[in-house]
Amino acid sequence: MDFKLGDKEQTLVNSIAEFAREELPLNWIGTRLIDQECPDFEFEVFMSRRLAQKGWLVMSWPKEYGGQGASHLEQTVYEMEISYWGIPGAGMGISGTQWVGPILMMLGTEGQKRKYLPLIASGGRDGYWCTGYSEPSAGSDLASMQTRAVRQGDHYVINGQKVWTSSAHNARWCWLMTKTDANATKKHRGLTLFIVDMKSLGITVRPLPNYYGRHHFNEVFFDDVKVPAENLVGEENRGWYHLMQALAFERRSLGPMMAGSFRRLLENIIQHCKETQYEGKPLSENTIIRHRLAEMAIDVEVLKMFAFQFTWRLTQGAVPVYEASRNKVTSDEIMRRFATSAADILGAYSQADPDSTLAKIKGRIQGAYLGFPGNMIAAGTSEVEKSIIAQFKLGLPKSY
Amino acid sequence: MDYSLSEQQEMLKKSARDFLSSESPKSLVRQMATDEKGFPPQLYRKMADLGWLGLNFPEKYGGTGASFLDLAVLLEEIGRACLPGPFFTSTVLAGMTILKLGSDSQRHELLPQIASGQTVITLATTEPESGYNPDKLKTKASTEGTNYLITGTKIMAPYAHVANFLICTAKTTTGITLFLVDSNTPGIKLTPLKTIASDKQFEVVFNKVKVPKKNILGKEGKGQAQLQQVLLKAAVAKCAEMVGGAQQVLEMTVDYVKERKQFGVPVGSFQAVQHHCANMLTDIDTSRFLTYQAAWKISEGLPFAKDASMAKAWVSDAYKRVTKLGHQCIGGVSLIEDHDMPLFSKRAKAAELTLGDSDYHRELVAQGLSL
Amino acid sequence: MDFSFTEEEEAFRQEVRQWLTKEIPQRWYELNTGYWEETDESWAVSRDFHRKLGERGWLAPAFPRKYGGAEMSTTKRFILSQELAHHRAPVGVEVEEAVNWVGPAILMFGSGEQKQKYIPAIARGDIVFCIGYSEPNAGSDLASLQTRATEVSDGYIINGQKIWTTIAHYADYCWLATRTDPTVSKHRGISMLVVDMRTPGITVRPLINILGHHSFNEVFFDDVHVPKDSLIGQKNQGWYQLAAALDFERSSFIVDAFADRTIEELVQYAKETECRGKPLAKDPLIRQELAQAVIENQICRMMSCRLVSIYAKGKHPNVEASMSFLTITNLTKRMMNVGMRITGLYGLLEKDSCWAVLNGEISRLYLTAASVGVGGGTTEIQRNIIALRGLGLPLK
């Protein structure tokens, strides 16, 4: 058993810290947890390029695709540290680095790899992605999606609608799941994955402001959108299985990112407690607050341990399906507890709009507070994840 | 980064599990609750033969020389089995106290005796009004020639009735001092306390009990500060025991809900039940990781105080949650004395309160955050 | 909307208080018997007290006067129940079952003769019932019960087994759910019978509970021959009677009053006990816990009052009973947590241990808390009822 980082990883931690101090604006407190991308897109792209230049953006990819062949552990440490510092741009949208690249490396054609991987690896605007999975009628029951892709000669014609498509307004490409076989005996067996150029004719992106007025999500409408056949990823009608793999990659990164972000947020809130007086003494000397902070610290430790354990399982060659669900559910629960406790600590200030001058810690606590309900639903609701844990890990029978 | 046990640790775990499932079945555990001694001596002799009673003592003191991490692995299995008896108080608590604070001759004299099973030692340090903090300690030790005379009352001293020695804290002129008291010394009165977990706790009243100066453990007047480190390590050891218990609770629950049918289907197919089970599993993972990280740091000689408190604060609550969900999923049958579940839910409560509850440890964590 | 009691009702409360202070025997307090801890002596003392209550018409105050009740208004009945609980009177599950669950069911569904036979006897405190519902294979899925009552010319022959039957070893009668028609769907073949526990063929086998006490039992029926008039209401309509009885069961008025008293004791304890140089009552964490307990206690009371209000209008609560039942569960668990938090290590000590505090009530609470979300319908079942009947959510 061993819980320490090696020299390589420690060096990486230090390098990222240095990078952050040099590259980030003064008093930069990081992206808010509710924002899936930085509010300033230009700055985000700029940072993507810088991360690419440092060799970090796709560090765990093989060298032939522009990576460094870095280990799982280094990748995890990198994700934790950039989240800690709030460095934007690592995802290349939703998400070129986390799942699009890795899936293409796994089952893309040579042509696809040659075209898209360098775009992602370079950190440029043309490497930015959005992902089209959910539809108005297909949320948790994703396989019942309706967006149709019909083969016509050397291309497919796509009609339908996606929803909750984060960053569609900034993305160059869409990682799109469609239904290609309406007659499939099992709905999972009729789905296909495509790469769609967001500049294609027939695509309409309509902003979907969320419940606190921010624009992250969109509805994306596809009206007779023509997609070249060579944009089909993997095998026709096997898209569901590719999606499962992509989801596994998606859940992989969540753990380290949350661990890093919350480590930072904990420091922020502790600092706030030391600086803020209440009934004649700093908040940090108030018993109840001390206990809340201690609970938050333990939660942050748990996030870290879960992330590293997941990584360790990868190094063992495992496919950590259970741990992915466990980490997702736990991160969301911890975010809820943390945000709620921190909001309590902020007191009246917790109602300030994140962008208001009244907001403490640049509104990051409100961000977490407003964001956690969505997190508990997105990318697999807590209920679904717990059922997966029960059925997959504990062998309990299927339920609905 | 490595979350696995070593091959030897895996072997220890397996052999401990096999041994305990045959030698300390739940029927024995239930029996021992009403047994006067509270544990079967022949079982303890076998444990001595296996080297468990001195597992983490250095070999020169008759121990097995294993690490604290190894001890944690064994304790998980002990927690799973709900092993009755003074193992924790004697080997873990008293053993570590003597290891850390004892003089060379005290270590040479006592540790081999604990390891061989010849001697049982327990701690009698908690007082009626002192909570987990000893500032309000009332037990006094006055001098009389080359001896001390100890007068005071202690409560929650486990297995005091079978202990050959009691390690006791008392105030001398210079501060709090640790004394090794021969339990045969006149003036000691034991009264059993009836506890939920039937864990043989005692009130110990000292009435001018004569203790020779040479029986001081560690430095006079510095007892509490020295004991603090030991108590934190013991708290981590207790967490390992709790994790083992929680794991067994989950397995018991899952096995049951797969079999038990209502409305024509296994109750384990109801979402609410599945979610309870998932919550239990997550609580066990978190508890295990925090515990083992702290245990590893102790083994590696790294600073461990904050990790120890994090673990104890968390696991104290988590184990209780797991047993409650276990009862809830299994339902009526888990609420009879004959069922195994009450063994765990009662122990969960006792364990929470041993060596500092969540509130106590959260305050330590807060201090560790330099608030 | 009105949350107050009238002057007359308050005067009644005082009358009850005075009477209880005088009439509850000191021996009862010495015995310190909690729920599910009945002994022969505690049973004898309680039964004596029931008869005294019965003489005053206060044992079954809601029963019609002609059957020995007082036709007491629901509000007054509420006050009486609360005061009994607050004084920790010797009125336990045996009274709950007979007076509040079985009695009302017989009044609703029984024949004139049956009412005449049982109701006055319940009201006098002469008879108590045990409840024969659950079976080893019929817990949450109660309707799947199998204990068979086969109709014969002069009655029924009963064969089967019940489990978790509290006080079966003391009860005079069993309120028994049986299957009279195994050929129809499970809910439609159930009949409720009242069975004399002295009938040959009944075997009561003790089960020791988590507190180490004999309170509930397994009850075996081997060719138990009962007369025709054992049947309450219509044959094969028993599920509806049982469901009604369950709603009554879930309409308890007493838990918050019980908790009131415990909170008082805990507050007193916190004020008197010092830890690290100051009273526990000054510890911010303890204050928060106590405050939370008081709030949840109040919620529980308001839920009970809502039931009172429904009964007072002559209606029958269903969803509201489940909701009230849930808050009772939460309150009990909260009380357990608060008690444990405040008493610390002492909370582990059982009632006759030296150093035990508050008569060992906290350790008892800890052990019984586990059963609170299970008996009478698990919390999951209660939530299903609330979702299905209260919110109209669809059945799977």
C-alpha cells in the first residue's frame, strides 16, 4: 500500500503551480463549478494553446498522436492541479481531450485520427467539441433517442434534436449519437456515432439559459444535415457500446477535477472564515463552523482518495465500471454538502449573484450551490448510478 | 500510488478470516455476552500461538514485528467476526502504550507476556466528568516514600476483571502521570457496567492503591501528552475494526435481499433497497480508504494526526449509517437477538464513542487546518 | 385554521394531570419498563391501571357511551393521550392495539353482538388483543399471507403461523388476518377473525428482541377451531378492514408527547452536566442538536393534530397517517441521536448499570430506533403510499 506521489508527479505539481502563477491573471480564482467552460471563451482557447505548448494538453496520448505517453497517475495529477488552479481550456470543449480523442484513438479510422487528433492536440479553436447525446424524450433512457441518420449514397442525412448540449455555441465539431436502425429489436442495437461539422448546413444552435440565467446549454436542431460517411465513428449500429466507453472516459476525469476544485474551494472558505468576524471573533473560532470545515476537509480528502484509487485501478489494467459510478455519485453528494455548508457559512452573502460585487470568493460558492442540482442529474443521475452500483457491483437484480 | 494489500497482508487477511469464522462464530459471540469472563481463554491461547497477541510488537519484545498496517488488516477481520475479548485493549491500546512510553525493562518484562497471552493489560483512564479530555482529571496520586497512593474513580475500563495490570492516569504534583497498577493490589474495587454492546466495561475505584515508583510509565507529569499519540493510533486501529464490521453488514444485507421475496420478486430489486445498498458500499469504501491512508502513514513514520482524526470522525458516523441501513433493508428479522445484525449495530455505537467521537475528532481536524 | 385549545379543553388537561399524578402507582416508575420490555410484574401493574382508567371511561374514551366509552371529542382524546404519554403512564402497546386499532375496526365492521361482546370489555380494561398480521413470508407484502381459515359448518378451522406478534403471551384475543379464499387474487381472499387465545391448538413461542427482552412471539395455529361469529365484517373483505386498522395504527398521537418529556430530561441533563469546564447546554453543537429535536418534535405534533382535525370532521386519514408515521420515525431517530450526543459514553449504559443516566432510556432508545422504520410498514412502504395515494404517482 502506498499513498504518496512519485517524483515525476511531484515535479508536475510544481510545474503546474509555476505555470498558473505566470499565466493566470492576478486574483484569478478559477472557473466556477457551475460553468462547464470559462465565461471568457477567448481566454479559454488561449489557455488551451498554452497547455498544448507545455505538452500537457494531451499528455497521456501516445507520442504518435501528439502526446507524451504519460502515465495514468500523471494524467490524474495534471487534472487535479489544473482544476485546483482553475486553469481553463483542458477539456477542448465537451470534450475533445477526455473522450473524443481517446475513442478515436481506440476505434477511429486512420483518416479520422489524422484529421481530428492533431486539431485537438494543438489546442486551437478547431479542436473544440460539443457532445450530442440527450434529447427531450431521451434522458436517463438515452437509448430511446430519436435523432435519425439515414444513409444516402456517400453520406448520411441527419434529422432531429439534441438538448443540454453544452458549448455547442463554441464548438467546431459535434460528437453525435443517432439512431440508424429504427427496426432494431433492441433499441441499443440501432445507434450510431458520428462526427458532425458544426458549420454544416441545417444545424441550428439555440441557447438554453439555465435556471440562474447563464448560457451553457443549448438545443441543437438538425434539419437534413448531410454528414460524409467517413464521419461515422466505429461501427454502424454499435454506437451504444462506443458510447458506454466514452462515458467511462467521461467519468474518469470527473473525480480528479472535483478533487482539485474542492481542495481550492476549501482553502478559499477557510481563508474567508479567518478573515471574517462574527460576534467579536473570527468565524474560524466558532465551534459549529470549525466542525463544518472539518467535515468539508474530510470530504475533500475522500474525493482525492477516490480519484487516486480509480487511477490505481486503471494502472492495474482494470475497467473500473463500479468505481466510475461510485465516484460520480460521491462527488455530487460531496458537492451538495460542501456547497450547502459553505453557503451557510457565507450567511446572507450566499444570496449574492455570483457576478455581483457583493459576492465573496468571486461567487464560487454560489456557483457550486447553484450548480450541484444539475450535476446530480447530468451524465447519469444519482439514482441511475446507485442502481448501477447495486446491480453491477453487488449483483442485485434489475430494477426500474 | 497503490491501493492494494501486499501478498503477505492478503495471506494474513485470509488466514485470519478462516480462523475466526471457525473459532469465533456468531453463536460464540452471543454466548460470550452473558459469560462472566466474556471470552474463551483457549481461543486466546490459539491467537497467541498465531502470533497475533504481539503482532506489531518488535521481535526483541516477543512480538511478530509486523507493521501497523498489518495490524489494521488483522483488525478488519476481527471487526468482521465481532471477536469478543481483550485483544483490542491489551494488545493494541496497552501494548502500544508500553511500547511508546515504557522503559526498556518495562517493555522487556511486559510485552512478551502480552504476546504470549500470559498477561492481559487494560487502560483505566476515562473518568466520569472528563469526557475525552483529561483536563478535569480527578484521580490523584500522592507520594508515600518510594510509592504512590492512587485514589479516584475510573469508568469504561474494558475487561478490567481479567486484567493483570491496569494502566491508569492520575494527577501527581507535576501533572498527569501514567501508572502501571498490579490488579492484585489492595484497594481496587471493580463494578461491571451494563452496556449496549455487552463489551465488559468496568468502573474501577482506586482507594489509596499503592504503586511503586518504578511502575510509572513514561515521564512523570507528562503522561497525557505522551498518551495522546497512542490514543490517535488506537483510534485508527478502531476504525479498521469498524470497517471490517461494516463490510460484513453489507454482505449480509445483500445476500438477504437477493433471497427474500415479497410481491413475487426479490426485495433487492426495489430501487429504494438498491440505493440503500449502494450507499452502504460507498460508505465502506470511503471508510476503508481513510483508515488505510492513516494506517499507512503511521507505518511509514509520517505525520498522521490529522488523517487519524479524519478517519475516526468519518468512520464513527459511517459504520452507524451502514448498520442502520442494514437493519432497514433486512427488516423485522434483523431486530431479534438471534440475528447477527444487532451484534454489529450495538458495536457500531460503542466503537463510535471509543477513543473520541466524531465531534471530538472534528475539532482536532479543525485544529489541523490551522483555523 | 386554529391552533389553540379552548378553555374547556385546557381545564380538561389539568383534570387529567391531577388524576394521573395521583393514580399512577410509584411502583410503575420504580419498574422503569419501556416499550417491548414487558415483564409479568409490569404487566400486572399496567393492567390494574387500565382498569382504573376504564372505570373513569378514559381507557377507550372515543368509544360510544353505550359501549362504555365517553364519546370524547377527538381533541380531548388527543389531550388525554398526550398527557398519558407525558407522564409515562402504564399504557403501552396493549392498549394501543385494543383501543385504537382493533376496537375502532370492530366498531366500524362488526355486528351488534360482536360490538356488545368486545367493546365494553375493551373499554373496561378487561381484555387486550395481540395483532396477527405478519408471517415469515408475508412482511411488507402482507396481502400474500397464508394462514388459512377454512369454513366449516360451525365455524372456521385455522392453520398457519404468525410472527412479530407482540404480547401474544399475555393477550386475551388475537385480531387475526387469515386467508379464507385461496382461489382469488391475494387481496380478495382475506378475512379478519377475532380468536380467543385460549382456544386449543394455539402455541405461542417467544422471540427475544434486540433489547434482550421477550415482547414479541411466533404464534402457531394447528387446527384451531373457532366459532362462526369470530368473523368480523364480511368474509373475504378483510383486507379493507385491515387497511383501515393500519391507518389507525399509523395515527398515533403519543410519540411527540413522549419525546417532549425526553427533551425536557435531556435539557435538564445538559444544564446540569459539565464537560470541559462548562455545562453541555452551552456547547454550540449540543444546542443545535437540541434545537433540531425541538423542531422535529413540533412537526410531529402538528402532524398528529392534523389527524385529530381529520377525525374530528368524521373523516378517515390515509395518506396523512403515513406521513405522520414517517415523522414519528424521524423524530424517534432524532431523539436517539440527540440523546446519544448529549450523554456520550453514558448513553451506552443500560438501565440497571451503575453510572447509567436517565434510567438507561438513551441506550434503550438506541436499540429500539432500528425497529422504528420497519414495524407497522417500513418507511419505504410509507413513502410509496404517500407517492401513490397522496401524489397520484403511477404504479410501476
